Amino acid sequence: MRRAIANALIRAAGEDPRLIFLTGDLGFQVFDEFREKYGPRYVNVGVAEAQLVCAAAGLALEGWRPVTYSIASFMTGRAFEQIRVSVAYPRLPVVIVGAGGGYTYSNSGVTHHAAEDFGLMSLLPGMTVLAPGDGFEVSQLLPQALKLGGPSYMRIGRYGEPEVRSTAPVVLGKARLLAEGERVALLSAADMGSVVVDALDRLKGDGIRPWAYQMHTVKPLDTETLDALAGKVDVIITVEEHVPVGGLSAAVAQWREERAPKLRLVRIGAPDQLVLGSPGREELRRSLKLDAGEIAAACRRHWRS
């Protein structure tokens, strides 16, 4: 995803001379081509996320289209007050990019975990929250985010994320169809989309065909697609690398409460706790039951119930 956002930024900067990229002393080599092509529009503010956001806000007030970049836990946590007051309050068109969201940096410990970033950003009125699952979704969503009239947050991963296999277009605010099915629906966010695709492959031999959608936009939620699903399935299973509060599952639960109270809702996600130690990411996903096997098992249970 990092390479995809670097390439998307180069294309966008070529089309819009107002685009300016600000980094918190990160992304060396990844953004070298951008810096070489657009020199003054590449700004490294150093390890200072609060100043990073304030600088972006000031630039936005002067007519620039800033994109900020730092590790997700620092970008959303350390700079939350500045994002809230300097960007969200005046509704400035700043794109905030959090790299290594969820447990991408699992073995770096709690300081680098960002399993609450969607929740933090979703709390802010007017903030669009994006959760692309692979490089293609990043490349499609960034230009759309740059056209918004207000702020947005995008969680990205690192390198080599598997593709979220789908021929459906990537439209901001619209769920992306991964598979048509019946009875059960799987809704994924961020790079859990490729894990859901793996689970779908495992279910083929059982004759189990759940609906599946990649919810690359967590806020605003695509309630139109959910309304349509409510008449087709008995249960919705949300899949996300996020704590229970404030993420995709919480948004879907609110929709369910208001629009489809009889529909069953099952959550597969991170627990309401900090993950201690420094486990590898795949080890952590297995221990948290966030892998393809657990998703497939959940589909089997609810397919028969």
C-alpha cells in the first residue's frame, strides 16, 4: 500500500499544483520520486505530529491541498487534539494518512499498534474514514479523498498486501462487492478484505456461499447496501482489525439498531484490550481469531443455524 500511495500522490500532484505532502520524518525511499519531482511540495516537519497537522491546516487555509503522513498510532493519537481543533472544526480539506494501521507493527509493541484509529477519527464530525484493503483501493480512493470539501483519514498498511479480488469499482462511500451469495454476509474493512477472500475460497468445497463486501469506507457507512442486504440474509458478520468501539462493527451495529433490529450481527475483531508483548502479525491474528480459518468457521456455524 505504501508504494501505491506514493504513486497515487505523484499522479495527483501532476494534475493539481495545490497538492502538498507533509511527513513526520517517515517514508524515506518510498517518497523519493515525489520529492525529486515536486521538491518544495515535499515537507518533512520532523518527529512532530502535532506540528505536522497544524502546518497542514495553515496550508489548507492558504488554498493548498495537504496530505499528511505518519505511523497510524502517532498520526491519530498524538495529534488528535490538533486534528480535532485545527482540521475538523474548520472542516479543512486535509487528507490524513496513517501508515501501519491495526496491528501491522505488531512486533513493535503497544506504542505502534493502531487498533483504535477508526474510532478516534470517526468521532470527529465531518471526518471521512477510509479503510482500503490493497494497493489498488489506495490508488482509487486517494484521488477521491482529495476532491472532498472536508477532512479525511486513510489507514494504509505496509508492503505486499494480497489483492482484494474484485472486479467492482472502488467508489468512496460505496461498499465494494466481493461475492454474491445467500443467507450470510461478510463485511470487511482494510486489509482484512484479502483474508475474507481466502475464507471464501475455503468455503467453496462446503457449498457455502456468503455475500461479501469490502467496506473501504467506514464513515460515511454505505447504509443503502446494508438496507438491501437486510432483506437477503439472516446474519451479518463484520471482520476488522479494530477494537469493538468506533470501528466498522460499531457503525454496522448502530445501523442495525435503527434499521434492522431483527437481523443477527456477529463481530470478528480485536478485543477491548491492549495487546502486550511483541508477537508477529500472523501469530497475533491467529491468537485473536482474526484469520481465514476462523472467518470460514463462523460462516459454517451461522449457515447451519
